[in-house]
Amino acid sequence: MTTSIYCLLALLISLTLVVIRVIFCVPFCRLQDVSPVLDKPLSVLILLGSGGHTGEMLNILSQLDHKFKYSFIVQSNDESSVLRLEKSQVKGTVYTVPRARNVGDGLLRSIQGTLKCWLGTMKVLVFDKKWKEGNIPSVLLVNGPGSCVPLAYSIVVLNILGLASARIIYMESLTRVNELSLSGKLLYLVADRFVVQWPELAQKYRRTEYHGILV
Amino acid sequence: MKSVLVTGGATVTFVALLQLTLNEKFISALKKNNFDKLVVQYGTQPTGESLFLSLINKLTDEDYKKSQLGQLYNIKLKDGFLIQGLSFDTDFVKNYTSKVDLVISHGGTGSILDTLRAGKKLVVVVNDTLADNHQLELTEKFAEREVLGYCRKNTVEELIDQVNQAESREFKRLAPSKGRIIQDVILNNIIKP
């Protein structure tokens, strides 16, 4: 009898701790915004997705003049993103991860591919040597390719586990004028800052912010 | 020399846009607006060049044949009206967009922004054959802000009407890009408005 009460108590306490931890880590639950630590060049992790998203991302990055330390995650079949990155003024370390899916893949192949891609990304995030040598990101900056969703949620989990401490900044594409994209909706609650490019969207979604057209 | 640029995107040929602009009715409407040059960018797909040439051969007695890819076609009509055709140019904005008086473009985000930021008048013909119709939504949003004109039905009459309107009105200027604000968001220097 007493053992089961202790067990229940232990369970309750650990559950409470988990809840408190989640409240401190998940932006939507947090009471106030946290500032990044600014004692060294801020490391920004960026996911380059497909054509249009890569274009908007590089366009925005080329307008920044602060010395950020950029790291890019690119899928292995996305040579065009790498080429466009090389052509642009933006410089940083590129990490290649397995591709999520090929056009025409069936459901099973897609799931398998997505899993491989995610594992590859996790390997980079947790174990990569270059990473450990001061590249641990303070900020994850994404703008909506589908593959940014598992990445962002992985960062959230790593944050909760104490293995990372990165803020997530989401930028919605200019083409989204009346509705958030699916990626946007899925990341709405876990993004620390959510920037949209049309005032109509900012009026509709309380957590978003509008500063003008970014690209 | 007063010129108009028709651009349908880098790769895929926008068939309807070429048909709407490379015909006698449209060209005579251009002449009425004192244009004497029409530049057409038809895309890198081989079908783009063949379509361009077949439409050109309906406008002139001379027989224009396909030559090596990447060249610029120069076609002078009997009354001196000049038509130029190209597949694509890597320095498109610098070499073409910035040199014309009016742009007629597909509703691609890049194309709209490049044209407006170059300070050119713009009429958009939305490519309704594309799978996602974000282009229409985006074009409508820009039109609400009175920075461009656009065709709703994609007929020659409507396009002519839009060109006439664009010639007689002043569009509002699009505000410059605010991308630099992201720097402040990353550094947490600005609070969410």
C-alpha cells in the first residue's frame, strides 16, 4: 500500500517537473521572451529547402549585415540550393543530410526516406564534431519547406532535454497572403518569433508579427 | 524608342502569354500607345522557341527558322516595329527589365518584385495552368495596393485594356524590402509589434 503511494507521488513529482520544463522551453507556454546570450558571434542554423524557399531565404540573408555564424542544412539531392548559396554573398558551413523523398516515391518509401533524413539531421545536430567546436546554434531560422517541421520539433525536444538551447524563428513566404502554410500552422505554437509578410495574416494570427515585405 | 517587355518565367513556356502578345491586334494596340519595340522572353524549354517562331511567322512574310539556342532574335516588321525574342538571360533585370517602359509578366513572385523594384509599370497575366494558384492570390494582393495591373480573364481585349490603363495612370511605388528587420528579430532587439 505505502509503496504504491510513494510510486504515485514519485510519478506526480516527475510529471510536474516535465510540465515545468516544457513550460520553460516551448515558446507558446512561456511567460516572457528570452534573450539570446551575446558573448560570442551568434550561431544561426538555416534549413535550405526547395527552389522558392531557398530563393527567399538567400534574398533575406543577403540583406543582413551583422556578423552571424551561419550553418546550413541541405538535403543530398538539392544541388541547386547549394549552387545558389555559393553564388550568393552569404557564407557558412554546409551540412548535407540524406534526402527525404524523391518525386514519385510511394508512401512506404517516403516514410523511410523522411526517417533517414531526420536521423541524418539528428546526427549532425548532436554528434557532429564541427558542431561541438562552437557551432551550436542559438537560433534556428526557417521559412517553410516541409522538411523544416521535423527539424524544428527536434530542436524543441532537444531544448526540453537540455541538449540544445535554440530559439526558433519562422518566416512565412510572401506567397502566403490569406492563410498560413501547412508548415507555418504546424510550427505556429513552437516558434519563438513568427514573421509574416502581409498585414492581413498578422491580424488573423495573434502570435505573428508583420514588419513589411522582407524579400 | 518606347518598349514593352513580355516575360513568362525562366524555364516553362507560358503558352497563353505568348499567344496574347504576339498577334496583330495586340501589336497595333501597342502602336496606338506609341510603343515601337516588343521584347519577348519565352523560356528555355525548346517548345518556347518554336512557339515564338510560329507566332512570328504569322506576323511577317520573311521565314524565320530556329538557329542556335541562346541567341537574340531581331525581327523588324514592315512598318518598322521591332520585335526581339530571347530564351533567358542570367542578368535579365539589368539587361532587359530596367531598359523598357512597361513589363507584361506572369505572376511569379521574383518577376513581380524585380519589375516593381526596378520602378517599371507592370501588367500581370496570371498563369492559370499552374497547379498551385498562389500566383493569383499574390497578384490580387499587389493589385489591391495599386502597385500593378492584372488580367482576370486572359483575353487579348482585356490585356489591351490593362495596357491602356497602365499607360494613363500612375501606380503606387512598392516599399523597399524590409528583410534587414530579421537581424533585429534574431538579436531580439525589437519587440513583437
